[in-house]
Amino acid sequence: SRSDKEKKDEIKMVPDMINLLGCSKENFKKLLKLMNYKVTARNDEVYFKYNPIKKVKKIFTKKKKIINAWIHIDSISSAKVIAKAGFDAMTIDLQHGMFSFEKCRDIIQVIEKYEVFPIVRVPSNDIGIINKVLDAGAYGVICPLINNKTDVEKFTDACFYPPKGNRSFGPTLVSIDKDIYFDKGNKEVLSISMVETKESVNNLYDILDNKSLDMIYVGPYDLS
């Protein structure tokens, strides 16, 4: 019942090959699942193929409740613990976090294999850093201090390729594992603006009227 493509993509391990690895068939299957492979057993043979994690904006935004973790410290170990803990999303905070873009880039690469949705809060509404975090593999961007219609247009334009925006093309890291990133990039980037000032509240309807904006994030401390 398997298609020709599935047969081609599957890898078969017969008992003698498994024995050479020095482990039981059950332990071998567990190991493959930990490495994100889909495993099936037929008779004495084990079939496995890579089962990539799907981090799709459409699926993510349909969730009724999204639990988002934040990371502010320069620690790959902490990032891995958070990524594995079951959160829906994880925000790497370049605005108030105590680390550089280079560390942010490394964290994005490390958590790529986990199901958590990677978001970066950029330090400012600047096309340069917004483009860099997206090129490094961020699926979502939170932008602080969005106060009016002009601010939100500048932000969303930086998130998306023309004709939707003016993002520059150069997906240095993100395109390595995504061959058609340019074709799908505009559909997969999640744009989130902070509402955290009196001006942003006064201009809230103008901000929300932006069709390219996916979500707002309320900043309670700044507003208070």
C-alpha cells in the first residue's frame, strides 16, 4: 500500500544490521524516534524515514491558547531545556536579553529540531536586524515600541518580501533546510507588534488595521 515515493524514502534495517549496532530492535526503534524518525516494523525488519517537524504559522495561530517562554540569558543549555519543556513558542529576547545577535543565531539553530515555535524580539524597528533574525531562522518577530500606523507599516514591510513588503533577499541559514523558502517565506513569517505605550493605545485601531500584522503583544509593565 506504500507509494513509490515512500518506498524510495524509507530505509530498511534487517535484523543482522541491527545486531551489528549492539542493541535490541526495541532500543533501536526508541533511538530513531528520539532522532525524529518515523519507525514501522514489519516482520523482523525495521523501516524508518525522517519525519520533519512542521512549524507552520497557520497551525500555530489557530491554537486557542499559546504558551510562550522567554529567554534572556546567554545559555544554550537553558534554551534547550525550555525548547524541550512543551511550550508552544519560545521568544529569544534581543531587546532586553543579555546576549548578542550571534548568540541569538546559535540558539535558533539549536532549537530548530524541537517542536517549539522560535520567535525573536528585536531591539528596535530596524529593517537590518529584522532581516537578520529572519535569515537566521526565526519564524516570528516581535517588534517593540510600535506607536502608530507609520511604525507598524515600517515593521511589517521589513518582515515580508516584495510585493508585500521590502525585505531584502538573503536567507543565509533558513534556506539551507528549506529549498523553496522564497516561495513560502511570506506565508510563514509571523509578525507581532508590541502595544506598550500610551500613544500605541491611542492609535490601536490604526495599528490593527494593518493587514500584514498577525498579532499584538501587550507590554503590561510599560503601560503601567
